Amino acid sequence: MTPHLLNPVSQVSVLH
């Protein structure tokens, strides 16, 4: 459980 807010790459993963 990593804060995607701190990890922009994680946000992109969620969008894709």
C-alpha cells in the first residue's frame, strides 16, 4: 500500500 499521491508513476498505473 504505497501512497500514489507521492508516487506520480503510481497514478499513471491507476489511469492505465
